[in-house]
Amino acid sequence: MNRYFFRQKRGLFLTLACVACGMYFDLSASAAVALRPMGGASLLRQVDNPASRLESLVVEVNGERRRVEPATGLTVVRGDLVTIVEAWLVDKSKLAPVVDISGFTSRLKRNGQDDRGKVVDTNRDFDPRQSEGGRGDRYAIRVIGSGVLYGETFLTIEAPALISFEVEVNGERRKLTPGDKLALSPRDGIRVIDIRTNVRGNENVRHNMSKIRNPDGTFAREIRFTRGEAVFARIPIDWQGS
């Protein structure tokens, strides 16, 4: 699986987050395939007409449109907004019936309802119990209709991650990675140069300096990186001075 890392430049001064929904048996190239979804839904059989099988999905991730092949699937970062725009069958003249995102628990969702066109918040809108293995990071997307499985793929959700954080302290450039500490004193001037994460375009990624109280009553400082309400990375500060 290819991974893409994205960066955000800043020039501002810094002030003080078996498929669980069924079992899959492929008996032969022409055999029927039975799959039992989560929640006791009825058995599905694989469509026997090759022209009616799922060819690809058209999705939007944070408003950016992509084409997804079933064998590859879709990988996003937790907090991304995903919308399935369309499902294409091999025979483009045939309309795909229902697209079902397993584990999607929006208030607008009802059993058997088509999930195309719905904005899915990958941080809030999934039931981890319906993910593969119950780990909450991989969900099936199925094209189904009248007890028939036309095809499926998977949505994989990765945690946001900090790759590097580059700053200037009193004009001296420093590049930090997870596990590093930043030494600062009250007299230092600091400017953020570059932030690299696995979030495309650093969408909704924020950073700030926080002061935290230790159990012994002393204080510590750190730079926190957040997406939404979740803190996904920290750079501890070695504070030199009062």
C-alpha cells in the first residue's frame, strides 16, 4: 500500500486519533459465494453475470474526487470526510443497486438504505464492533441488491501521525521528529517553518503550546498536534528557565 505524506508551511510565531461482518467462501471461479453480514442479515450470493459485477467506486475524500478499484480499496486518515458518489458495474449501462458501508452509524442511516451521497465522518460515524476483527480500522463497502452481492471493497482508516516538525529558534533551524524534545527558554523567539503529517493537505490539523501540571505540582510544556478534538502527537519542551 502506497503512503503519501503531506506538508504545511507556516510563517507564524508560536505562542506560549475473517471480515467481521461475515464469512466468505470462494468454492470455485463459477461457484456461488455465500456471505453472512453482521446483525443476522440474510445470506447473499455473488452475482453470476460478470457484466454486473462491481468495477469501481467514485468517492470524495475531503471534497477531492477519487476512483477506487475493489482490489485496492480506499485508505484514509481518521477524521477524513468520505462520500461515495457512485458505484460503477462492469457494464456501464447497468445501474448499481444499493451501496452499503458496514458499520456506518449516522443518524440518517436505516437498514437497507443506499449510502451513496452521504458524508461519512471517519472519526465519529462508525461502530467498531462491525469492523474487520473489531479493531475499528477496516470496514467493508458492499454493492448489494435483492440478496445478491455485486462486489465489495474495504475502507481502511489510519490514525493521524506526525512525520516532522521544523522550526527556527532565534534564527537557527531545527527539525524534530516524534520522540525528540525542543529546548526553549523564555527569551527565545520561535517560528514554525514546516509541519509534515500523513494527513492530506494537513486538513484540520492544528498545533499549540500547552502547559501541563505534573503529579508532583511542577509544570511541563509541550507542543500538541490535534485533529478535531483528538491529540495525535506531542513534542515535549525542555524548558530552561522560570
